[in-house]
Amino acid sequence: MPTKDEYIRKMHSKLDHCNAEIDKLAAKASQSKAEMRAEYDQQVKELRSKWEEAKNNLERLQSAGEGAWEDMKAGMEMAWNAIGEAVDSAKSRFK
């Protein structure tokens, strides 16, 4: 079982990777045809919102005491799963 610090580093790395994927999708959206651009821009906006939520959860987890962080970890996992699924879904639509 990872320590709190190991878990936080792992999640920061995942969030950084996810942010890079969102940036790639935003670049594709900006290069898409006008009729599709609005839809793609909306998807990117939603992804960024989910990313912010996950980032905020991680910040709360970081400041949590040793006893509480295990309980908060479940919320972080849920937020991570939501953004991961959303990014995967958007990537498949952007192809």
C-alpha cells in the first residue's frame, strides 16, 4: 500500500498526463471544421472542469491529516476515474 506522499506524487503525475491529453484535444478542436469546433470546444471545457475537480480533490487530500487521507482517497479515485473515462471518450470522438 503506497504512503500518502507516494500516492500524491502518482496522482500529480496522472493529472499532468491528463492535462497534456486535454491540451492535445484542444489543439485538435481548434483545427477542426467550424461546424464541429463548437462541439469539440464544449467537450474540452467539460474535460477541463473535471480536471479542476480532480486537482482540487488532490489538494484537499494533500492537506488532510494522516488518518483522514485514506478516507479521502476514495473520492480522489472516483474523480480520477471520471476524468480518465471522459478523456478516453473525447479522444475517440476526436479521431
